[in-house]
Amino acid sequence: MTDTYRALGFAFTIDGSEASSLAELLAPLRSVSGEAGIRLTVDRPEKLWKVLLDGSEKASYRSLPRALTGAIWQMTQKAIESRPDSLLLHAAAVVLDDRLVIVSGRSGAGKSTTAAALLDAGARYLTDEVLVVDSKGRVVEWLPRPLGLDVTSIELLGGTSNRRAGPVERPVRPGDCWSGPLPDPCTIVLLDEIGGPLEVTRPDRSAVVARLIGETFPDADTTQWGLDRIEMLTRDRRAVQIKGGTPTERIRAIRTP
């Protein structure tokens, strides 16, 4: 029987010569549902690795790690497209010390690096990509995709990397993922670029709202219902803005009351 996977509203199966590699990366998305969905394939029929959806080629790559990253990207886009009527927040999230931690950061700020460091510190994983926010400003769904780490991230986390290989997808075991109702206490973390001296500030709520609005699908500043959800999400929440620092220093700042 073919395993089914579900990413938000997107149901899919996996096949191809690298089905086992995809299955390891996507294990937290394995579903008990029998719905077949779209076929996500990574295969190498000739010299290049191919990523296909229902047999239609979407991209080709010279290396397997890049092909797997491309397959995860295709899956993520389909997951986002599956929720056109929901407010989706582009952020990482974990549960740490019985507290929901939402991490927002633009490209290069170290969002996935910080999420990986939080996992290494004992946090339970939700996502490094997408949160669904309901009409009451509550996080009600998330996408537990693998952590996308570039070579700089791997080195900051104390690992070794092949700079020619490019980014990699770090699998997250289902047992390391959060399940069940989320805790009510919440910290919202706004990240600026990683590296350099650590700077920690306490942004006011208007700054937090402004930052999160810029990280939503659809853009919350063009929809009143989206703005309302972000306003409710940030109400009475602890917030911290972090610039620079190592992953260890960032975790210490996040944990500091």
C-alpha cells in the first residue's frame, strides 16, 4: 500500500528512485488518510535529477541534494496554494519550555538556523516555513517540513559542509515534532541578520505587527481580516528582536524573561 502524505490541504504520494530519501525527509507529513493525491517524484532517468508532479517535469538538477531541496520547494508551494482562504504566516515555530516560540526573519536572518538550534536545545518542532492563523489570532496548523539549511547555517551549528553541494534538507523525526494543543504562553522573535555582536531589544507591539504583516500570504496589509488576525496574534505576547549573535546566544536571549 502506498503511503500518503499531507501538507496542510495538499495530499500527495512519493515515488521514483529516491522515494526512500523523500520518505525520510517527509516522515512528519505521513498521513493516516488513504487519499492518493498527487505523485511527487525524484528520479534520474539520464544525467540530471528530475523533480516531477504527476509525471510532469518541474525542474532538473545536477546533484541529488539540490533535487531533494527542489522537491521540498514544490511540495511547500502546493501546500501554500491549498489554503487560499487562510492567513498563512511565513515563520518558524517551536515549543520551548512550555511556550510557543514564533520566529520571523527575512532571508539571511537565520530563521531556519535558529529553529535548528532550538531543536538541538530540546524544543519540539512545528515548522520553519508556514503557520496558519485563524480568525481569533490563534495558530491552528503548521507545516512540519524538513529544515532547509545552507552551508553557512550548517557551519554555525557546528557541522561540516561541502560548499559545492549547496543547501541541504535536515530531516526532523516525527518524535521531535509537537502534537496536540499549543501552549498559550507565546514569544514572538523578530530576527535580523545573523553574525556579529548580539543586540537584543524589546520591540513595541506596532513594530511586531508591522514586521509580521510583511510575512503573510496573502499580504495582510491589503486585507482587513488579515490585519485583524495579526493584531490578535500579537496581543499580550512577549516579543524580542535579535540582531547578530551566534545560535547559542540567540537561544539564551529567547529564553530570558
